[in-house]
Amino acid sequence: MRAFLFAVLLPLQGCVCLSFLPEICSPRIYSNPRYEHYPYTSYHFDADLKTPSGMVVDSSGASIDLLYLDKQADILEGCLHMSIQRCAVRIKVAPDWKSEARGQYFPCTANKEGMCTGIIQYSATIITTPDAASFRHELIHLVTQIAEHDHPVFKKCDGR
């Protein structure tokens, strides 16, 4: 029976049919204890959208390009030569983002400026702005758990 579910329902339903296997489609697969100890942001996550590939999004009422998010994940999968469990990726648009001449930012405590374009929040949630300019960068952090920005994977796959 289980083989039937994977062979027949998986192609039809994507991550939806895997809800009986929470360890596969849970943000816990990308959790990293490092994020729990550095609470640079503390936004509440309440998903209201989903990308066509299954990443869940809390838009905070802002307009965000869901196809762009999927495209960035596609590019990253190709660059890293690995599959990303899309249904385990959580994306939150910071509700208090601002637009400045340099781009979109939101308040955070990760740097001396007190502003970020993207960051990983506890519970393995990518915090971004509506333009999602740093989404792929944060997705690299999330799926590889590499913290160092000078790591070669960022030079190869970041695209910024």
C-alpha cells in the first residue's frame, strides 16, 4: 500500500500527500540550533500563500512574486546539485520592511546598522522583503547550514 501511495499519489499531490510523514515536510529538517541562540528577529509565522512548488509563505499582506521564489530555488538546486524539500521551506515577509535608495530592508539585530535584507529566523524560517532580493542567499544558509559568507558555495551559487 505504501508503495502505491508513493508511485501514484506522490506525482499527483507533491508534498501534500506526505503530510503523514511530518519529518520529511517539516521545517525541522532544515533547523539548525545556531538559529535558536541568535534571535535577530522574532516575527510570528502565519502562512497565507504557497508557491507552485510547495514552499509556504507568510506575505504579511505584501505582494511577493511566488514564481520568482520558485525560480530562485530551481537555480539553487541546479547549482548545488541537490534537491530542496520545498514543502519544508518557510518564507516570511517582514511586516515592518522599508524601502530606501539602497533597496528594501527590515529591522534586525544581526549587524551594527540594525537593518537586514534577509535572515534566517528560529524555526528555520527565511525572513525577507517583498522584493526577495536576498532570498537565494538565505536559502543557501538554510539548506546547506553553512554560516560563513566567504564559503565557496556563496561565490558559486549566490548570484548577488
